[in-house]
Amino acid sequence: MTYTCQQKLRVARAGISPALERDTIAELGRLLTEFETQYAGVAEDEPSRFPFLCRWAYQVLTSRNQEPGTGSEGPVDCIPGERNLDTGDASAAPLPSFVHHLSIEVGRGKDFQRYFGPECTEELNTAVRELVAGLGFPLARHLDQVEPVVGVGTISLYDALCRTRVTVPGDVVLHPEVSYGFFLPQPYRAGGTVATVPLGEDGAVDIDALDRVVTERNAALYAEWLPQRSVLVRGTLRDLHRRGLLGDVAAPCPEDAEEITRGLEELGPLRAARTMLKRAASRWPALRNAQPLHRGPALVLRPPRVVCYLHINPTVTGRMATPEHLRRLGEVLGRHQVTAIEDMSYHSIRSMPEDCGTLLDHHADTFVLFGLSKPFALANLRIGLLWSPRTQAESVRRVLESTVGFVYTGFQNALARAMRSGAEEIRAYLAEESWHQDDSYEFRRHLMVAMVEGVGSARIPDAQRERVRSVVLDEVDRLLRWKFEQGVVLCPPGPREHPVDASHYDELDARILEFHRELAVRFLDEGLSRWFAVEYEPECGFFLVVHCDAVLDRGGVGPVAVARTFHLFGVLSYLLGVRVVPEEMMAPPGKGNGRRRIRLSFSPPVENLVRCMFTCHQGLTWLEEQPSLR
């Protein structure tokens, strides 16, 4: 039996979500069993694994936390899916001057009828250079050595880079062990693979570990390549011949490959590559003058090795690379001849542009993914920028040309004109959401930490503690009043369902109102500390990475068996409507340091943050009090 808000009687429930009932919990258990069976078939196939996880996350394990609603529109989601804890979107309004200029561009429509290639418009090229210099990014020191490539978001640009750098089957792209899941499949699709590098205690990549991983990976790849090198190199030579890069000569024979690859056992992958290319050029002089844009002889006539490192700055854990970190990182990458892909997608979010250093200061072979959508709240437009060394920009553009297409010139020119409104106006816009608003990202960080560790956490400044307490109490009260308007009253454990006779929330029985206050106070005191622990405190960005060892070590949440973070994701999403990013969607399987993590975003509005976290607290508590349902 259910009741609408027009009726005087309302349903009393002990569980925060209507999905917390026997049949729905049993259905979740069945789904998680089915997930495990299917996951076993794709766990080692990254191009299939990540899309598989996305399908389960966004199409299968969707929220059942829906109240009946009060009108004819049907069930109402208790937590809006688009502003949930898994988001990577900024919460600011789009850059106002961009919206203004885009409306003018679209209204004129003068470019609708013509094609435009993958080039950056001259207007955007000029404007972004002026902005980078005007805001004081250290990147400005290198603008005479790089040129911009515009793409449909940074993922498409990263994909194009992988296609130009991963040129031998088995090539490796290194990621930090806490990364972005949508960056994982591309190296595999280009014929390579991904390896991860451990983080240090501060949340930055451990550079000694990076050095070790590169050395060990290269050694293992070389040892595997050596016994079959003649056959593999012959295939490469035949491909070069088909492309006309060996000149007008007969196709290479097995003896040619044997000669080129003799005596390489003691050289290592880098010296072996130089030796083979030198021998091949002596045999086929046409190779010396080969000028292909992509997959040139030096890129393909070699053993597989670590070719790229994805340097996320600031990191997913919220750490900005220090000058010393960048110096040491550049030294290691240079020694191993590894290309850096520097991802600055989340620059200027709780950080100053002048503090966002660049690897270009220490490593010339660096491509910089310079985010536009996150800082300027334009994610749905899919526009990103890549700063490429001048000599290599054209090959990236040609790959973009044959894969994802081009960025509408109206987007580019509107953004250019918005940027040219002045560095100080842009700086003020960036600072407003990070620090200056009452519910700024900085405040929401304190709020999120309090809701994980409790309001007494030493990580919360004393000056913010009382405000955090007040906001949590107010938002919990708002949620419970909203529930009342949907026809539901949260009550102490008792009969499964019974009517509550009250026309207004404040007319509820005093014992119920006191129970609600007790729920809010308990949530404030302990947060989600029984299940989660803050692993890295973010100094910038809007993500909080927590580990959930406590709940996974227990093997379940009440009646639901939980053995991996994706199972926990299923509990939170399916039963409670709270979406997070689990470990499996941040790194390849089994590549971390043993900690089982989830990522929480604090970019949604304060109301949503408290609603999500309080729902987790109530839902997980309720589940753990129901062992008989197991």
C-alpha cells in the first residue's frame, strides 16, 4: 500500500530506500553472480573489459531507489543520476562570455555548409596562447616550440596519440595506478597494452617505482621478442616494402631479416632498435629519406617497449606535481626515451595556473592535453586541446582526420572570443567556483571529508567545522521533509509498513522527529568511517579517493556478498541510487597496491552530496542489521 502527498496517511519505513526489501536485494545478488560469470570472460581483454563495465554500471545496475511520486509523472529518483558522486563534470555555470559568443556563431550559421579539417582555427590558436601566458601557466615558456591540435575532447586526442606512439604489437603505455578508466582501452586498440605505476604516500607517482617498472617491462618484452625476432622483423620489412619505403627493390627475404637481427642479445631494446635501423638503411638506402607522417621506419623496426607515460597533473588523487617531482620524472623518462602524455584536464580547479608546472621544462618529448571543458564547464561540447611538439603535430591531426572528425569552427571561435575577454576575468571565473562561493569546491571538500570520517576529523579546519555541521543537519532535514512530501516517513525499526497520520512534517509524532535528529547526529559523528577511509587528501581538483578495505574484508554488507569494489558499486547504485567510480574502472585488474578504492566526486551541489552520503550511511547501516536475509 502507498499513499500520495495529498492523502493524510503516509507509509512508515525503516529503510532509507524502497529498494531495501527482500526481493530487490535477492535480485541484486543474482545480478552480481551473473556479473562475475560474464566478467571472467573479459577481465584480461581490456578493449572489451571497460565497455563491459560501463554497460553494467550505466544500463544494468541502475537505481531502484525511487519513491512513488506525488503526481502523474510516475516514480521519482531519490538521487538525480546526472549529479551523482561518479561525475567528472564541473558544477559551475558555463563560462558566460562563451555562451554569449556561441549564440552569435550559431545564429549566423555562416560555417554550417562547409567542411573544416582537424586544424585549430587561427583565432583559437592566438587566443589560447594569450590566455596561457596571461594566466601565468609555466607552459607559456614553451609556446614557441609547440602548436595546438584541437579535438573532440581530451579522450579523442589521447586516442590519436596512442595510435601514433603504439606502433609495435606489445608496446606499453604506463598509467598511474589511480587513473581515468576512459583512458585505458586506447593503447590496446592500437595493438599495445597498459601497465601501472604505484603511487607514493602523498598520492603522486613513485618515481623510483616508475624507473623500476620501465626497466623490468622493457627487459621482459625484449626477452620475449628475441627468440622470434627474425620472423617479426621480416614481417615489418615486408610491410615497409609494400609501402614503397625500401625503394624499387625485390621484397625482403628471410636472410635479410636474419642479417638485420643478428647478435642483438646483449644490446637491450633501445640499442637494438638503432642497430637494426642502421643495418636496414645500409641495405636499403631509400629508408634514409623516408618521410611518412606516421608509422615511419624508426617507429616500427624495433622491439616492443614502454613507449608512453600518462602523467596526470593534477593527479586523480588531487596532488599537483612539484618542481622536484617534474625534474626527476623528466630525467627518468628521458633516460628511457619514453614519450610523456601530460594530462592537465583538471587544471585551475582549486589550484592556481602558475602552480601547474609542466614536464616540458625537463622533457622535450612531451604532449600536453590541456583541458577546456572541466575548468570552463563545457563538458558536453566535447572540445579539448593538445599542445604538441611542432614536428609531430601534423601526424596527430591526420589520425584525428580518419577517426573522430573535427571540432565545429563555431565552438572554436566562440571559445576564442571568450578567452580574449581578458586573463583577469577568466581568473576570477575560475577562482569563484574553487574558493569564493559559499558552497565552493574548497568547502565541499571539507564537507565530503566530514561525511567520510565524521565532523570531528582533524582534516577539517576548525573555522569550517561548525558550518559543515549546520549544512549537514539542514540538508538531512530537507531530505526527510522531501521524503514526507513523497508520502514516506522514515521511522524507527518496527512493523514493516504502517500508516502515519500527519498532514505536515512538523506534525509528526515527537518520537519520530527525535529519531530523525538522532539519525542526523549519528551520521555527523561517524560519517561513513565504518566502510570507507580517506586514502589521499586532495590539495586540488574535486575528487576524493577512499579505500573500502573495511567492508570488503568483512565479505559483505549484511545480506549482500561483496568481494570487489564493483560489487560495492552495485550495492550503492542499485539499492541506494548512489553512483561512485570503483577500482575496476580506474585501473586494469590486479594492478594496484592491494588497496581497494573508490572515487567520490564533490563537484555536485551540496544538497546532492549530503543526500548521497546520508543515504549511504542509512542504507549500509540498515543492510548490516539484516543478517537473516543473507
